[in-house]
Amino acid sequence: MSSAPDVFEASLDEPPKYEVPIEGTTDGGDRVPDLSPREALERWLNKLRVSRSESTVSAYHYRLKHFVEWCEEVGISEVGQVNGWDIESYETSRREQGLEPITLNNELGTLQSFFEYCVKVELVDEGLPTKVDPPVVPAADQVSKVRLHTDRAQALLTHYVATECGSRAHTLLALAWFTGARLGALRGLDLEDYDREQQCLKFTHRPREETPLKNGADGERFVGLPKQACDVVDAYIQKHRLEKYDDYGRRPLLTSERGRPSTNAVRAWMYLATVPCLHSPCPHGNDPDTCNFLDYSAASKCPSSRSPHQVRTGSITWQLNRGIPPERVAERVNTSIEVLLRHYDQPTRMEEMRERRRPYLDRLSFGDEEGDDR
């Protein structure tokens, strides 16, 4: 009785063939993997981390997480399933949530870039990015008008001096206001980066120790502080700062119980530090004794509290209003003059008249000027 030939038996006329099927994976294989929208997004963000700052990658994550969650809610399990109608439906759902046009523009613009990556690695059809249509936003509306205004900043700082001078909230707000620095730069400061004698801070790019600067080594700089800010930092160091170390043996200037605070923690601290009813009656009619917005985890929901970026915007506007030349302000806050004037310089008409034009008012009076028309 003959038996069936062994599958690995070689023919006399041809060399042996050994074929082992290998499942496609996210790291390679014979076919493009069926990635979910979440998996594809994570892969794209990891790729971006090679050349983009962590703050930029984080911004892209927050812009697209709503799309990923929407896909999961409607049952889209593979990013390759997304079509033009899905994109239209998603955009409609976001519009119905009352998003500002600039926010929707940013989200859809980032979604388009994400799909362009997906086309490149053959996860979606090549025409899909063109089906994303970010709304056109007038130039005047491309900049958020929300900022911490000078009068409120002054009221908050005065409140802290009188009630809890040198507290963590007071120090964070003072550093942010008098330097205009980004959240990440403030979080990355060490105790040794503060020089009381020279009245300045040193900002250093330390990506390997998880405290990078937005613009890398180009963001390294010394920033001078007024005596008012130094007095706050001194009080904080003497009375309120916890003697803590981070995971790299460094001593953070701003500390939490665990050492160096997380980015989210610093953001939450700023929201809580800028709640307006700390210094005046609640503008929304709430009772401070029962208002949930005064809770650490809910302060960001207060319509009048401000994020670190909004404090930065207010600080930059204030510095310009005080007559500091734009090029000097740009150096202090580590941005280009073009970006500074487009995105951060937001004076009200009254502020502009009162502060910027005051040095020229004396020229607008009649007197014994030479060259009078006779």
C-alpha cells in the first residue's frame, strides 16, 4: 500500500521549497495589517516623536483622540474602513458640540495629516485625505482671544501677597507672569536654576531627563526677574518648597509630594491659581463655599480660570504694553517676532491707547514748536 508523498519531499527535477505562512503584523509582513484607528494613531505619534517636540506630539494626540473615540463608538474597528461619509459624520458631530471654528480647523487639519501618513503606509485609500475639509477661518479669528488680563493678574498677585505669600500657587503664577515662559519650561526648572543674586532664571534643555524645552537647545536662555518676583520665589523656597528629588537626582524648583510634578499637575495648579473668586466676588454668581470649581480636579472647568498658555499670552501682551521692544520680549519668551505678534500680542484698544501711545501724547499739543505754519 503506497502512502501519500511527504509535503517536504523534494522532486528529482526541482530544488526543495519550504514555505511557512507568516501573519502580517504592525512591524512588517507580507501584507498591510488591519490596524484600528487607535493603533494607527499611536504608530504615527511614535514616528513623529523622532523629529517633533513632546508638546507638539501631545497636541496632536488631543486633537485626534476625539476622532478615535468616535470611531470606537460607531463600530469602526479598522482605519481602512473609514470613508468620506464617516469623515462628514464625524465633523458634523463635532460641530454639534459647539466647537469654535479655529478648534475644528485644527482638529481636521491634523486628521488630514494623519490620513496622509496612513496613505503612505497603505492603510487607507490614497484619496481619503482629500475628503477632509477643514473650515476656512478668517485670519482675525485664527488667534484665541482668551488670556489672563493685566488687571486680573495684578489682583491675583496682590491677593497672594496679602494671604499666602510664597505659596506654590503664588510662585507658579509669578514665574509664569513675569517670564512668559511655557508650562514645560517652568516645570523643568531646578532649584539651582534660580539665581537670587543675579535675579534671573536659567532655562536648560534636558530631554534625556524628561525636561525638554519646546525649541530644544535653541530654547536655552537666561531670563531676568524683577525684585517683586524674586521676593515671591525666596518666600517659597524658605517656607513652602518641599525638599524633593526627581527620578534623575535633580532638585526641582517647583515640587510635589512625589518630586517633580507632571505636566498635567502643573496645568491643574495654574487653573486653580487663577480662579477669580480668590480676590473678588464670583463673576458667575457661585458661592465660593460650595463652588466645585475651587476643587483641584475641576478648576479647569471654571469659565474664568486660565491655562498656562493663556497666562503666557497675557504676560507677553503686558510686557509689550510696558514698552519692552518686541525683539527683547521674543528672546525672553523664546519665540520668533512673527509668531509673537501674530499669536500672542493681544492688546485691547484701550490698553494700546493708554500704554503704547502715551509717550507720543506730548507731541499732540500746541506750543512753541519750530516750523509752525504762519
